[in-house]
Amino acid sequence: MEAKNFIMNLVKEGKYFYFKDNVFYGEKLFVVYSVVKWVVGKAKEGVFDEEQVKNYLNAISAYLKGDIDIFWENGTLYVSKLR
């Protein structure tokens, strides 16, 4: 799976990223894209196995639902629970 395809599928789904009146709404798009791109790269390098990729994708899902916060700081990905 490529990062761009993953994001395009989320946009097509229309739940978290969508168009309304010629305006694109994607509040969390840049963070999600950066994490997906990073995870895909690590998987291609053989650093992450399938289980690790699934864990990150589950974290992205929780982030989109508002259950956790995901952010980058000095090149390190952090996750914090909100609920």
C-alpha cells in the first residue's frame, strides 16, 4: 500500500476528509499522510513487519476518531491517549 493511495481512499470514504462547496476539509490530513508515508517507508526497508504496520494503521484510525493524539517532535513520532 502506498501512502497516497491510503489517503485517497480516506478522501473517497468522505468521513474524515471531504469536499463541501468546493472547499476541502482535512484537519488531520498532514499528520496522517506523514505517518502513513513513514510507516510505508519503514515497511519497504524491512524495519516494520506486517503486525507493526497494522498497529500504526490502528493508531491512525484512533487518531482520526479523536481517541488519541499523534504528533512529531524532532523527528520522533509520539502518541498520547486523550480518552
